[in-house]
Amino acid sequence: MEAYIHDWLHLLVRLLHVITAVAWIGASFYFVWLDNSLETPPKEKADKGIKGDLWAIHGGGFYEIAKYRNAPATLPKHLHWFKWEAYSTWLTGMALLIVVFYVGAQSYMIDSTKVDLTSWQAIGIGVGSLLLGFGFYEAACRTPLIKHDLAFGLVMLAFLTVMAWALSQVLGDRAAYIHIGAIIGTCMAGNVFNTIMPSQRVMVEAAAKGETPDPYYGNKAKLRSTHNNYATIPVVFIMLSNHFPITYGHEYGWLILAALILTGAWARHFFNLRHHGKTKPMILVSALAAFVVIAWLAKPAEQAAAATTDGPRVTDVQALSIIGDRCTACHSANATDDVFKVAPAGVMFDNLDQIKAMKDRILARSVHTHDMPFLNKTQMTDDERAVLGRWLEQQ
Ligand code: HEC
């Protein structure tokens, strides 16, 4: 019953997180698009201090949007700030991290074949990595490096790569990935809370007094907002990555993570350049090419695949016994695992037909990668993987 309630809680928190994140990133994409699409306003608008305008039709209504060069002469009564999208995404993200990874630390954080941590040690490493990541980013923003966009980006990438490597040495692969995503998300929400909102408050105060806001604040907010912008595609990838053992489950998962962060930020660069009037479609084409190259480089080793097919014939009884020992604790109509009481993903291995039907997925998750059994909870050996692989190839 407890596990059942936990699953519904998990579903609720995940829904809230995805919805708030869609609202946050959606608004962020919308404003980048808006800035890129503004047109020179007619004279009567330009005289009022309007720098760009745009007309749109959406959901059966006409919209007239205007962007001011500085602040409007009189401030409107209601000004929308777009901050709660960011805060609620971070809060629900932390809640999800706790509900899934920290409450279920035994199942989701600890891989005893790497380091046999206690739950509290694993949680400590996870929380510590968030604090370290956020602290590093904020400290880096206070050095002269901040003035050099490319160098700053490369230093952050190098830092995240080292963190991904370090976490992958001590935590389960999924947990290592998710914590890199959480570090980036924390820096992004931190930018909104610590820098963008306070700067905008100063600007609004100046405008209310009829003064021209000091551009220092606008520029400072703009820079952090640009950082956030480059982080959007990488962070969305990392949040989805737990569905893709081809990434986190790879021997060099930390390197794949770094390569995909770089590719995602590069793709975003296309849209940011367009903002400055430069359209370079080759950026998007090369990002797509990089994606394909990463996929090719990370493909399962040929030798491993060949090794699984040679060797003596494996009988059905042998295969059933391996699956029975290592998989059916979770993947059965009568699951006995302490955490997964209902067969995960609806996958059950109670008879030969069910097993054969999942041939490709079993090869992908237990033979070509070591992603299943989940965090190798049932301690499957490499020998058993080879034998099971050979049997599956014979089918
Ligand atoms: C401790 C519990 C546990 C054990 C033991 C376990 N699994 Fe899983 N399995 C999961 C969970 C949780 C999921 C769903 C999450 C996911 O897909 O990563 C899953 C999903 C799967 C999927 C479906 C997802 C897909 O890729 O299509 C397959 C196939 C699978 N496991 C194969 C296996 C095999 C083969 C074994 C034994 C060698 C095994 N599992 C042992 C927990 C377990």
C-alpha cells in the first residue's frame, strides 16, 4: 500500500514539474522568438519610445505587442514578471529528486558494484554536488572570465564534465546524470532569483521615479538570461535521459553527457545569432551531424556483440534460470522486490513467450549495456549476461 501511494505521489509531482517546466522554458523560447521577430514600429509608436512591434493572431484573437527602448513614460498598474514559472519548476524538481531518488536511495542512487554507500551517504553526495555546482557557477560569474562568453562556456562545460565523471564513479548511472541536470537547473533558477529579479526591481524603481534605469542592471540580467538560454536544450535532454540507457548506461556515459550538452548549447547558438541579425543554418545542420556522430561513436562494441554469439548452445532451461534469478523479482505478475511491487514498465518474464517477445529490449538493456537488472540489484554476473545474450541470439 505504501508503495502504491508513493507511486501516485511520484506521478503528481512529476506532472507538476513537467507542466511548470513547460511554462518556464516555453515563456523563455517565446521571448527569444519575440525579440527575433520584432519589426520597426510606425512613427507614432516610435515617438512613444517603442523600439519594436509585432502583430499576432492566436486562439481567435489579435495581439499587438510593443517593446520599449527603455522604460515607458508611466508604469502600468500590472506588470508581469515571469518568475513563478522558474521558482515552481525548481521547487517541483527538488520535490521529484526527493520523492524518486532520495526516498528510494537504495534503488535509485546506490550501485553497490561501484561503491557500497549507505542511503545517507548517497543523498549527502547528491546534495553536496548541487551546492558545489551552484557555488562554482556563482563564483565563476564573479571573476573576469564572465566577460569572455566562449571561455566562460568552456570552463562551465569542463566543470560539468568533471562532475559527471566524479558522480558516475560513486552513484548509480541515472542518479549521476540527474544530478548534473539538477545542478544546471539550480543555477538557472538561481539566476532568476539572485540576479534577474533584483536587477529588474532596480529598473522598475528607476522607471517609477521617471529616471532612465542604469543600463548596468539590464545588461547584468541579460547576461544571466543568456546563460539560461544556452542551458535550456542540455537541461531538457538530461531530464529525458533517464529513458535512454544508451546514454547514461554507456561505459563513457559522462563523456556522452558532455558531448550532448555541447551539442545542445551549439544548436541554441543558432537562435541567439539570429537575434543579432545573423542567420547561419549550418549551425543547426552541424549540431544534427554531431548528434549522429555521437550515436555512431557510442554504439555497442562489435567484439561484445560477437562474443555473445559464439560458444556452446544455451538451453531454454539455462536461460529461464538466469532470468528467474536476476529479473523476475521485479518483472513478474508476482513481483517480490521490496520496492517494485508491480512489474516495471509492464514487462513480465513469467514464461518463454514473454521473454522472447522482449528479445531486442533484453539484449539492449542487459547484454549490450548493463542497465538491467536495475542498478544490478540482483547482482547479475558478466558471464550470465554473455550466456543470456547467446541464447537470445539463437532465437
Ligand atoms: C530491481 C528491479 C528490477 C530488476 C531485478 C530488473 N529490472 Fe528491468 N526494469 C526495472 C524498472 C524500474 C524498469 C522501468 C524503468 C526503465 O525502463 O528503466 C525496468 C524496465 C525494463 C525493461 C523495459 C524497458 C525497455 O527498455 O523497453 C526491460 C526490457 C527490462 N527492464 C529488462 C530487465 C531484465 C532482462 C532484467 C534481468 C536481467 C531486469 N530487467 C531486472 C526494474 C528491474
